[in-house]
Amino acid sequence: MDIQNLLICLILCELFEFIWQKGNSFSEYLETLLNAYNRGLIYFICLHPSFFFMLFCIFGLNLSQEVLLVMATFKFVDIGFKISLLHRVQNRLDLGSFSPLLEQDFPLSNLAKLTPAIIYVMLFSFFLAN
């Protein structure tokens, strides 16, 4: 695969994640995540194709450099954090520092939700340029 195709694949994966994780506030965003999580853990994990794309680049294409490994680790931690948070919401456990975000119905802009995707694409393009 050439560099442009890899970059386009990552952009499409990130856009898919951005589109399905909708919500204008933190509580709406969390509700969208919870609906997917309630359909099944495997289903929820499969809704993060950029993580699998990173694994494909590392193991399938043997592109195991530090930047890619860090990006895959961030994706893994992100999915794990979401699962942990959703488990706490579902079982009505203490949310800790996230409680005020739900109580005040903290607004989320599209830019705030798109920022991680922009960062991942920029890091990936930096990786491919080297």
C-alpha cells in the first residue's frame, strides 16, 4: 500500500468514529456510547476501526516504529477508558471527576470531538513522511 492510501484509510476510520459518537453535550455523547456498549462489548470495540487499522499497520505491514506504537497504545487506552466509564454509568457507580460534567450537561463542540482524530491523522502523516 502506498502512503496516500494508508492516510485515506485512517481518515475514513476516524471520520466513522466521529460520526457515530454523536452528541451536543457530554451526557448525549455518553448516552450514544452507552447505547453501543449495551449492544455488546465486541460490538462496541468494533466501532473503533482506527484501532484495528493501527494494529494492521504494525503487524500486517510491519511498520512498527515508535510513533505508531504510541498511537495504538493511545487508542487502546481510549477504548479501555470509555469501557470503564460506561461500566460505571451502567452500574450507577461513582463517576468521580466526571460527575460535574453530567450534572451541568457540559456542551461538546464538534471541534472538541474531532480534535483527537486530527491529532492522530497528523501524527500518522508525520510517521509516513519519515
